[in-house]
Amino acid sequence: MLQTLRFDQDAPWKQRFRAAAILWTQLAAANKTRGIAASTRSGVAQIYAWDVPTGSLRQVTQHEGGLYYAYLSADGRSIYYHDDAQGNEMGHFVRVPFEGGAPEDITPDLPPYAFFGLQGSRANNLLALIAFNEEGFMLYCMDIGPEGTLSPPRKVYQEPSMIRAAYFAPGFVSANGALVALGSSKRSGSLDFSLLVVDAHTGQPIGELWKEKQSLEPLAFSPLAGDERLLGTSNETGMKRPFLWHPRTTERTQLALSALEGDVEPLDWSEDGRQTLLCQSWQAVQNLYLYDLESAALTPLHVPGGSLGYHDTLGRKAYFGPGDEVFAEWTDATHPSQVIALSHTTGARTSTVLPSGEVPAGHPWRSVRFPSSDRQMVQGWLAVPDGHGPFPAIIEMHGGMATLQRERFVPASQAWLDAGFAFLSVNFRGSSTFGRAFERKVWGNLGYWEIEDVVAARAFLIEEGIANASQVFLTGASFGGYLTLLGIGKYPELWAGGMAEAPVVGLETLYETTGGAMRSVQISFLGGTPEEQPERYKASSALTYVEQVRAPVLILTGRNDTRSPAGPIERYEQKLKEQGKAIEVVWFDAGHISSALQTELGITYQEHMLRFAARVLGHRR
């Protein structure tokens, strides 16, 4: 039963949105008394200088749209961040002193760009930037002088296809600044990457690992001067697994981890280069281990449930802290992201390093599994409100391709629960940590199996007596928004309504209006361009099914969004209105992820959705 909705400023769901969260942290590689943190404590995600011994945070940036990425130089003297316009994700990197000051544009002569990472060497003599725009994907390198002066950026490598390194990888530049490690899609033309190491000064390839239908990607060079070994991952076995590789000698060593199931990702090297910190992810559950590179001994660390990292694509999850501690970015369904310390020797939690804000009590999530139309078991996270079902229900689809939903603090889920809705977030086909076959089932048939799994989620909720069959809503952001619109068109009789945030709409027109990474991703998942695969694009496009839509639709989106541009959304809205169907599109002066970076905007989005769902249910009554 729908509860009385509260929209006053003291509503518990608004308090949860406003609670300060630590989005991610980083320590200076060669000066672990200094760090940086991204936090929403000001109401907008900003970068804070972190005095590690005292735990104090001091706000350094005042970016109007909010920031989700920054890099702290190895010596702890300079903070670098990407300065864009109102969340459009196109701009320039700037730097400010750790103590604060005016930002300095480090690439003033380059056109605006998006990026896949910026990082310096441990010796603090080189800065590398992976940028992309309509010209392609470029690696720029800048020399750092003894006093921190930067040379102009030199383009050392370029490809029309995607090159990348993980945003928060601890070391895709070698310790001495001689080498840069990249994931390159040049050979595959898809999201299968080769691991390519190039000379930081000439761009000449030094070594490459490549195998067809596999993906090999870099994580971090050794922290030791003169040691050019690189930690990377391969999905050769069907799961992501770590290895050590020397690009000059080609020597490669697989880490001995047969006892662990699922994906295993290296997160960090110890200062002495003898240990690596590993994160095991299996069916959306994570564990941490220390691995001794000499003895192959594996030591578990005790993560207190929940998961690591504010979001799957943000932050390091965990890393070696000062002394005998590992710092972990931890969250669960009822606690915002915070930094905790774990002991090297015992693995036990020793302290809270950077706390989050206090929040009203919420409802826990639990993991559930159910069969899809082909009997494949699918996992999701379920929470139910107080009282007895069946309830109105929200089925949420996570954003991103080849990402996942973990048990983490999601204020929107608790807002739905407060209002009397059951909440289920589905790790549909294409999600990571369930094996390569599960993740790649969607390649060439985008949207089909994802929607089959979501339809199965609805059936599960109804069969278990959790959901009222006439009161099930679909919702999601970004790729989840795309699936929302696709689902209400392909299975129109199943849904009470659809609520899409920053959705990807009309894959054919999206290909025409975007470039760079978005275009590369489309080619990968659909096996070619719209001209090469017209039937695939048509079958996977929400625009194909507009005539079948019955349920009312709400779209929340930003005019500055370069990933989900306005044109296809306006076309979708026009087509529904021409057929007299109920659609509301609310535009904001925002970018693709602005609602996650700006607290009050996130509250506004959620209020629109709560009011929309209440209107729909009231109309049905």
C-alpha cells in the first residue's frame, strides 16, 4: 500500500540524500601523509585536501557542476581535475596547489576533450593524459620539472579506436616515467582490449599482449624504481584474473589463485613491491585479500558485508595505507560510503578513517536469484517496506554496460521504501562479475536478454507475493534509462509506468550525434555501424517500439549531456505525443551524471519520480 508521501525539507528520504558521503579517496604515492577525497559534504561533489595523520578535510575546489575525478601528484604538491561546463564532460585539466589557489590550465592550447585518465609517475617527472574527442583517442605526455613546472603536452600516441586505462588505476605510468600502459581496442574493433605499453617520450610500442576474443588490460606498474613489471588482468579463463608481465622481456606470470571463484582484480602494490592487494568479485559480492608475490600466500581481509567503493566505476575500492593498514572505501544499503582501515596482519577492521554523515534508519537489501526465460539464474538486490505485501514495486536497472549493482547506499531506493514500494535492482545479462559468458550474452543483440531478465524479475516479485501485478514500475539511469524505455515498448502490458533518467534513446540517431567512446561502445555491442548492422540497431532501439507503449513515461535529463544528447529524446517525446500517449520530459541545466554530483538536483529528480508514480497509482485507483 502506498504510504503518505512526504516532501517537506525534513523528510527522511531527503536527509539521506543530503548525508555527506565519501565518493573516493587517493593518497599521494610517495607522500602518504597527504591525500585527496571527493565528497558531497558541501551539497555538491568537490575535491578536498586530506591531511591523513589528523583526518581533516579542507575543500579545495568550487566547481559549480560538481567533480567526480581528480589526481594527486606523487609528491602531494598538486591536485589535478577536469574542468568542464555544467557537466558536459568536455573541457581541460587544471591543477591547483594542495594548499589551495587559482586553477592553472595545463593544456591551454588543446581543443576541449573528455578523458580516460590522467596520472603521473612516482618519480614525479612525467604526467600522462588519455584524452578523446572527435579527432580520436590520444595519449599526451608532459614533463614535470624539479619545481613542478610542466612542459607543453606532446601527443605521443593516437588511435581512432578506443584506448583507455582505468580512471583510478594506481599506476599506468611506470615509476621512472619511461613507460605508459594502455588498453587498446585497435586489434579487435570491440571492447576486447590488448595490453599495450608505449615509450612515454616517443610513443613507440615497447610490448603488447593480445589474444583474439580475450581482453587484457593494465592496472599498475611496480612502485620500485627500475622495476618495470606491470600488474594486469585477463579474462582468458572466462573470469577476470591478474598476472604480472614485463613488457621488455615479455615474461608473464599468472598469480596462483585457483582457490578463489569469480573475477579477481589487483588494486594496489605494497610499498616494497612484495605484495599486491586483490579484490575478489563473484556474483556481485566482494572480498579483499593480500597476495605475497614471492610465496604466493593468500591472506583474507575481513570486509564487514556491503561492498567496496561508492560506485562500480569510481574510486580504488581499497589500497595500502600508512603503516600496517589497508584503507577501504566501504558502504552498504543503510550506510553511505566511508573510509575504514583494516589491519595487514589480522585482517580485522581497526577504525573509521573518514566517516560519512549520519542518516535515518533504512531498510536492508538482500540478494535474491530467479530464473530468466532461458532458465539462466539472474541475481538482484531486493528490499521491502514495512507491512505485508503485495506492494507497488520498483524494478531498477543499473547504468553502464558491463558494470553491476552491488549492495551499496542508494538514497533513491530508501525513498521508494519509505513510500511503501518494494525495490528490486537487477543484475541483468551483460552485468559483470558473473562470468564472461553472462556478460557477453548481450553482444550483437543489445537489449534483448536484459529485458528478458527484467521481465523475469517482475514474475518473481509477483509469484513471491511481493508485488502487485498492476503496480510495477521500471526505472533506471543512463543505460538503465535506455532499458526502461525499451522495456515499456517491448512488453507494454506489464508495466504501470516507466521513469528514465538521462536515457540513451534511438541507437541509430545516437550514433550520428555522438562520437568518441559512445560510438566505439555501440560498434562493440552491436557488431558494426548502423549502415553495417541496420536490423540490429532497429531491434535494439526504443524508437522502434513507440507505437506499442501503453504506460505513462517520465524522462529526466540534462541539456548539457553529451552521452545522451537531446535530439533522440526529443524525437521519442514527439512520436509518443503524436500518438496521444502520456509522456513528460523534464529538462535541466545538467550533464549526464549531474544528479549524482549535486545533492539538491538528485532530490529534485527523486521528487519528480515519487510524484509521477503517485499520480499513476492514484489514476489507477
